[in-house]
Amino acid sequence: MTTTDTNSILVSPFGGKLIDLVVGGDESDELRESASHLPSIQLSERAVCDLELLAVGGFSPLDRFMSQADFQSVLDTMRTADGALFPIPITLPVDNLDQVTLGQAVALRDSKFNLLAVMDVEEIYEWDVDETAEKVFGSTDVAHPLVAEMQRWGKYNLSGKLQVIQLPEHPDFREYRRTPAQTRQVLESIGRRNVVAFQTRNPLHRVHEELTKQASEEVGGVLLLHPVVGLTKPGDVDHYTRVRTYKTLTENYYDEGQALLSLLPLAMRMGGPREAVWHGIIRRNFGANHLIVGRDHAGPGSDSTGKPFYGPYDAQDMMNQFSDELGVKPVEFKEFVYLPDEERYEQVSKIASGARTASISGTQVRDQYLSQGTPLPAWFTRSEVAEILAETYPPKDKQGVCIWFTGLSGAGKTATADVLSVLLMEQGKQVTVLDGDVVRTHLSKGLGFSAEDRDTNIRRIGFVASEIARHGGAVICAAISPYKATRDEVKQMVGAERFVEVFVDTPLEVCEARDSKGMYAKARRGEITGFTGIDDPYESPVDPEITLDTVGVSKEGNGQRIFDYLVNEGFVRTD
């Protein structure tokens, strides 16, 4: 993009402001030089996405990570302290203040230590995870991916003036990466009065194609096909696959001038109704005055009791409540199904009683088609899209899986894991075993046994496991992992669809009797403290995939039981 002065403001055609924070020229060189002498903060992937949208005006009217007054006001009222509608807090959390001093500047860097921006630290404030979760997401249930993720955010938020030296580098799909100003310029050149944006984090199938075409026809405008290429829900299709499907559809199945494909580096929060309003603000800044809001917009799925976090049309209701103020009208769609007798799609609410319908859920796409190597039907998805998905999603036995053993020390996790690894390797599976004791010798050397250090150890194991599973490997993790919230975090990292929780339910007295190292005895005598099961709690899984009995069943029997489960679930082929 062309850099501009920090104070330049572009007026949005729909009433918002675009604030460009990217500095250029001599000022950028001076900042870069001064930043080399500043303490640095490495930003998370989420914070990098947020910084980019702050920098280019995607989050206007925000021009910084939120101050304490703005943060609290957004939690309580969905508005900043000066009254601007903004329903999602945009903050910069840090773990500690070793490198941060109030009134001083800090350099903001990405995970590879590339310099992105300089912040003048004007505020440092603590925040409460449960309060934030309850007010923004309506729940403190860690089955919500953001509630789980927030557990590992730092307890301090920073705020202050930002000077952005360079935007994050994106070598992929450069021709589709546009700032708000660039996107609006292209939209204006198309010459339509109305722009309807489509928020998406999944590949486009025929139903999405149909509803987007209907929406643009309904408002008489151009479609802004605006897929998210930042963080979405764990387990979602990767953005490379998503964009490939969007490209083939816009090039082959939308009329020229009917749709503009542009990418959005947004880190979603899966916040349902609040997120829908947030998406409206963002799309207004990118030049849209309409937003397609479908069923369960930005919903994270179900809570730990199996109940959806949000109602199917709560997001539509909240968008309607604020649409006039937003300057963005929701284009509402209910559930769409296919009418095979008429060879067309229609909203369920408009279908005559008794009409024959067909539909395929996302779960069915994965489990009944892609995982089985079965072609998706032509009425459901274009052949080009089906081919891309088949390349990305091989049959289930070629996909990765994480088997996560949890239980007390001495429960029999490692012994059973060793049996299982042999059974899997006999079938040609590439298996990695991450044993708690071994990991502490290498990956987590230096960590203690405080609750914080234990969580850090489990998250490290979870991160490695998620990478192995993501690349198609089978990974067996055997660690006490005593806290449910941390195990749920790991499940989110790996992806629920390839995470198998195995609870090794061995009574404490049996574990003590098996203890060859005498650790339980030392804990009983008070020689060591914080020992799980003695003076530190073990939180049993609520709904594990498998619960094992190691008293009445041998390690070979338990290993075979898990192996049979993996076969039945399609992760292993035995023929």
C-alpha cells in the first residue's frame, strides 16, 4: 500500500472514518532506528491480525489497542467511552511487565521478530478473564474457543499511540489483499450504488453461491466476497484451501462485475451476535452497505452440555437493532436446502409442505464424503471445488490424530501408550509418542510443578501434538494433565475432530501402590508439595472418548480397545 502521514483520515461513504497509521519516508527510517534500542514485545498471531486492521483503518474509529476506559465500556455497553458503537474488545495482553514501563515506548514485533510498530505505552491495566468472557461471549464455558484461548493470555493490557512501520508480510494471494481504501476504490470503479459483503470462513458450496447471487440481486449491487484469512475456529479449513475455492468460483461462475474477491486478515472471535455487528463495522470500512447474515453467524458451535452458544438467528436480530446506526443493512437468509425435483436451492421458510429436499452438513462432508474418498454430488458443490477439497482432505486413515492420555501419576498411561504405539506401527502408521516425563527432560526442561508451569508444559505438548496431527501424523500424548481447562485448550489447538481423550481411571490407592519412585510417599510426608492427587487436585474428564480400567484389564487389552476405537472411527485401516 502507499504509506501516508499518520494523521491522514479518509471519510467513508457510509459515515465511518478510515485512519491510516502507517508512517512512511524519513519518519519510518527514524522510527526503525530508534526501535532498535527499545525493549520489544513479540505479538501473538491474533495480535498481529489486530494490529494490521488497526493500521489500515479496518477497525476505524479505533486507532490503538483499547484503553481501560474503552475496554470496560465495550464490555458493558458495546460502545467505546466516547459512545462509538464497537462490540468486540481489541486489546494487547502481555504476560509480564519486565520489558514494559509506563510512559516509555516499546517495539512491537511478530513471531519472527520482524519490527512492525512502535507503541508509546500510555496505559497498563489488569483485566478479568471471566468478566470478559461472560460479557462478550455470554459464557465462561471453555468449550468456546475464545474463552479457552483467553485462559493463556497475559493478565495486563497495554494501550497507547501506535506508529506502524510496516504491515505484516503476506506473500500469498497478493492480488487479492487490499486495504479498506484500496477495496473501496475498486468497488467505486465498478459503479454500483450498493455493495453487499459476504463474511465467510469456510469453502463456498453451491448453496453459498446461490445465496450470494440472490443477495446481490436483491439489493441491486455488487458482491464483496470477503473471506477471513486470519484466525478462525480451530479445525477450520486452512485459508489457502478456502481462497483457492473462492478463486475458481469467482473466475468461472460469477458474471464480470458481479463479485469482487478480496481477503480479510481478521482474527475472528466466534462471538455470535456481537461479532455480527463487529463484522458490519469492518465491512462498512471496506465499502459495503449491506452484509449477508445467515444462520448462526460467527457461532462457535455447542457448549460443554451440547447446547448451542447462540440461537440460530440471534445475530440477525442484533444486526437489525443497530443497522441504521451502522449504515450497514443485514441481508437475512434462513437455512437453504436443495429441491432435487426443481434443481434449485431455496430457503426452508419458502418451501411448500411435503416438498422433497436434500442437504449435506459440514460433518457429513467430512465424515461421509471426504474421509471416505467419496465424490461430493454436483448439486452440492462445483466439481472444481470438490477437487480442491479432495486434495486438502485425504481419506480419514491418511489424516492426523492425537490420542491424549490423562490420569494420575502411576495410572498406567505410559504402559498403555507403548502398547498402542506398537499396534499402530504394525499397520504402517507413523507414530510419535510424547510422554510427560520425557518431554520434561527436553522440551520443558527447567519448568517446575506449580500450576502455571504445569499448564505451560501441557500447552507445549499440545502445540507439538497439533503440528504433528495437522501434517497427517499419529501422536500419542501421555501426561497427567490434571486441569480440565488446559486439556480443553489443547483440544482446541489440535482440533476436536482429530482429538481422542483417553481417561486412565485408576484409583489413587492403586497408583500409590505402584509408585516405584516413592513420590506419593514423599508427598504424604510433606517432603514435596503440589503433588497431583495428594495436595493438588486432579480434575477428571467430563466426557472422554474412552475411559480405561487398568485394575481389571491388562495394558494389552486397553491398548487393543483404543486401537479398535481408532479403526471404527476411520483413523486406521486394517485391510
